[in-house]
Amino acid sequence: MKLKSLYLENFMGVYEFSFDLKSDLVKVLGRNASGKTTLVSAFNWLNWDKNSDWATKFNVRRLNPDGTPVNNTVITVKAVIVDNNGEEHTLQKSQKQNWVTK
């Protein structure tokens, strides 16, 4: 199987991000804290409910610059994969906060 594309919305530190893989070999480069590990965590959360460290308990909600969680948003991760027969499959997972005001 090959990953063809990945889309993140409101996932961890990412407001919205998408990319299409055009090659079999992809390198993800960037400075520290630029979101490289977030891509792995998003794919792992989509498939196995785990982050890049393989932990099941982690915060998937996007944070404000001051570190407080962004409330009342929908977290979405979507991936398109191509199986060994060349068929495309779309996987999508969304989480909506049960937001109640007092």
C-alpha cells in the first residue's frame, strides 16, 4: 500500500494542511517544532488511535498561541491510500467536541 495524500484540519498544532505525494520516496524536512511529527501522529491516529510515540492518550485538539485548547471545532484527518491492486481507498476520521456552555 502507498499513501497518496493526507489532509489535516484542527489536528494538534495544525489549522489546515494537505499534501499529495507524487513519488514513492518522500522526505519531510523542517525545523524543530514545525509539524513533522504531527504528520506521523495524524496518520497513526487515523489508523490506530495512537500518536507518533504509539501512545493512546494524547491531545489531538489544536491549541491557541497561549497554549489553551481551541474549543468548538471539528478535528479531521483524511488519507487516500492506493492498495497493491492500484485501487484508491479514502480513510477519514473526525472528532467533534461535545461543547456545552454553562
